[in-house]
Amino acid sequence: MTSVQHEEWEQRFVVPETMRTGLAQLQEASLQVAAQMQSLNSQRGSELAPRANPLMHYGSPKLSARRNASLLTLARAASPSPRLAPRADTLDPAYGSPEITAIETTAQFLEWYAHVEGRLAADQDAESLAFASHLHTRLDECTRMEETVNKVEAALDTLRGDYERVGERTGGVRMACGVLQTRQGRLAQMAGEINERLDVYGSLGPITQFFNAPGDSVCMDPEFLPSLERAERALEFIEAHKDARDSELYAMRFAQCRSRALTLIKMHAQREFRRLGAQSNTNSASSEHVRVRAAATRLRPLLMALQQRGTEIHTNAVQVLADVEASYFQMRRIWLHAHVPQSLQSIEKEHTDEAAVLRDWCAFVMGVCADEGRLYAEFFGISSGKGLRAHEDMVMHVFYEQVRPRIIREAQVDVLAALCLTLLAYQRPNESNEPVEPGEPGELEAFYAVVGAVLEDAQQRLAFRAQAFVRGEITGYRMSADDAQAAVQWIRSVDSDDLADHWEYPPVQRLRWLVAQISGCVDTEVQHGLTDEALAACKQSIATHGARTVRDSVRGDADAEQLAHQFVTCSMTLADQAAEPDQTHYGGLNAGSARFSCDLPV
């Protein structure tokens, strides 16, 4: 109860002074009961703490009922008369304001107090009952919420199971789609292969019709080479599937198409080569090359295709390529047969020196061979071959027929030495200890081969003429009276430090000149042999003819033998010096002084 209710209660129901002592005792007893209850609740761990108002501890409906019953029993036992006090119900404002009578006995008080306490208990229990009802309501709501949560969890479990089943089914569908795509790819590939194979058989008619078209310009059609390649692929496919129906017939037809295409190439190329050969211009090499290169631009794709097939096992292609090359080389020979001799004669007229003529001839034919190799490469795509080597051999044969007679007729040692040096300058590079590169272009093989043969002839001729020179100019030398007088004067005025300052024995001079001429022109062994032979002949001439002539020229002189001996010693020393190939002092003998009187056999 609130403070307002207590005040209103005290104003309405005034307690007499005679009852205050009993009420105080009753209040003390109630406090003791409340303390005992508080102690008991604390020992039992009750969650409900004792309240400040002691009367609140009697709010339990069960305690209030027992207490009320006890009080009513005590009131009846203490009542002296059957008259009762006014009903406690009359205290309720709902019954109005009854007249308040004084409580005269303890029984009346107890009865009144029981009624009052019952009403107070009822008021106190209303809030607890309302809270309990509220708790029951919340409990019901929690129960319903728990049921709802359980239903939601069950629904989620159901959805999760459905999701997993859908995932499994989706994976199965995806796998099935992958299998279907793989099958579809294989089917598409198979369909492509089938279409390709069908195209092989279906292409026979258009290819045959194309190759058998009338006219001479079928080869120049842009579809010519692709049609040839399709025919060859079809032939390879049919040969790889010989078990197919009518495979032999189709193979024969496609082989005929390929042979027809190769024949068309040959006919067109031969026709072009005949036209070029008929229009050859021997007056201008540059205009001829421009005209031939223009034709090569048109024929190159066809001839390269023919060259590519000629390296394979197709016998027909090999024969067709050989025929085309023969026509090409025939066309080039028509021009070269007139151009090469004419050019060689023009070069010969420009020079009087044999070495200069040979040098320009070598440069010319070397350029011709290089040009022929480049022209062949522009037509056929390669710069070497058996046909090209044979063609260049023909050019070099013309050169060889012009050079060899000139070398055989030449009798002068110095001229032959100059010719050998010229030929050595044009010798094959890899013969001078240089490594040979594999696959080196062979357009100059014929040139190097003929130059090597001519060089060998020139070296042999030089060695022969050198031996003849030794026999005629050194061994056959005869000293004149003037030379004898000059030798005596030289011996009497000679200085050991410079023997060849004033005069030198002519065979020694000729030995020195010969060694200088043949140095580097022949092989080392041949050079040493010729030098030793010339040195031996020179020493023999000094020891026999020279010494005797000097002795006879000073006959009667007391020191004749001494002068002869000194002549031999000094001349031998000079001869040994002259035999060294690095000696450049010729003792006054020039190139023309060796060409004197004696006639040597050619």
C-alpha cells in the first residue's frame, strides 16, 4: 500500500488507545517472524529478497489463508457473547461508509484484523498474480517462438537438402553437357574430315577442266599452282586410302592432272626460252640481262614449283625439270657462244702485256660465271646444280681454248712468271688453307677448276723454261775477253764487305734474276729444285769456265793462280747469296737483259 492509502486508512479507522499496546506487540512479533523468514530464505538461496514492509512477507496466498484461519479461530474462542463486530466487508468503500463501532473484545479485533489482512493479502497478491500471468504469457510466447524457430530450422534443413540435391543434379547436368560437347566436337571434326574427303573426290572435275582449258596462258592463271597442289594432296590422300572404292581410278585421274600441269609448265617455259634465244642481243650484255631478268620474274614461281617437285621422287617431275633446264641452258648458250669470244677478242686488243690480258680475261669469265649463277637462281631458286656446272664448263672451255695455246707458245720466263702470279690471284680461296663452308654456293666451281688447270699448265711451262734458261744462260755461258778483263779488275779492287758494287759474274746475275722470277710462282718443292739446279750450274760455271778464263787472261803474271782462286771464292759467295729467294738485288740485270742471243728450244 502507498503512503496515501495508509493515511486514508488511519483517518477512516481510528485505533483506540486501549488497543495500541497489543498492536505494538503484534508488530514486534511480526518483525521477528519477518527476520526469521529472511534468514530462512537466505539460507535456502532464495532469489526473492525480503522487503522493507513486514506485512509484505505475508503476501503469499497460502500463508495469508492459514493465518486468517488461526485468527478467526482465536477470535471465536475469545468471544464472550455471540455478538459479532461489524463485518470487515463494510470497510470496503464499495459498501459505502457504515457506521464504525468500537472493538470491545479481542475476538472482535482478531476477526477484524483477519478481514483486513485478507483484503491486504488480496491487494498484494494481485500484482504478483499479474506478473505471473505476464510471465506465463511470455513463456507461451517463447514456447511459440521456439516452435517457430524449430520450424524455420527444419525448413532451412529442408532447403539445404534441396540445395545439395540441386547442386548434385547440376553437376551431373554439367558433366553430361561436357560429354555432349566433347561428342559434338568429335562429330564436328568427323564431319570436317568427311567433307574434306568428299572434297578430294569432288575436286577432280574442276581440276581436270581447269588443266584442259584451251590456250597457252593457263600457267599464268593465279589458280594454276593452287590447283596443282590440290591435285597432289588428293593423290597423296587416295594413295594413303587404297582400300576405298574406285581408289585406283581416282589415283590415275589425279596423276594425269599432275602430269598435265607439269607438261604445261614445261611447254610454257620452253616457249619463253625460245623467244628469248631468238631475240638475243650480242652487242649489249646489260640489256640482255635486263631482258632475261624480266622473263625470270614471270617464270620464277612456275620453275620454283617444278624445282621443288624435281627434288622429290616424282620421276615425271625430274624429267620435266631436266627438259626445262636444257631449254634454258640452250637459250643461254646461244648468247654466250657469240658474246664470250667477242669479248675476249676485245680485251686482247686493249692490252699488249700478256699478264694484263690474262688478268682481264679471268675477271671477265669470272663475272660471266657469277652472272650465270645469279640468273639461274632467279629462274630456279637455287644457285648450284649439275646442269649449271655443265653450262659454266662450256663457258670456261671457251676461255681455256683461248688461254692454253698462249701459255704453250710463251718462251720468256718473266712472262710465264707474271702469268702464274695472275692465275694465283684468281685461285680458289679455300686452297690457301681457308676453311670450306658447308653448302657454299658453287656458281664459280667451274671457273676455279679451269683456272687451276691453266695454272698447272703455266707452272709446268715455267719450270720447263727455267730449266732451259739454266742450260742456255748459266751452263752455256762463255766469258768474252772484255768480261775477263772486267773480272780481273774487279778481283784486284774487290771489297769483302760489298762484293757486287762494281761488277758481277753474268751467270750469278742470271741466277739471281731467275730466283726472283720463280719465287712464289711455283710450288715450294719445285722452286727449291730449280734454285738448286741453277745454283749448281752457276757454281760449275764459276769453278771451270770462269776460273780458267781469268787465269788465261793474266797468263805470265805471278799471281794468276791467286787471282783465279779469289775470283772463284767471291763469285761462289755471290752465287750463294743470289740463291736466296728474298734477294732483290739483280746486279744490274733487268727483265729485258735476260732475253739475249741464245736460242733455246721451245
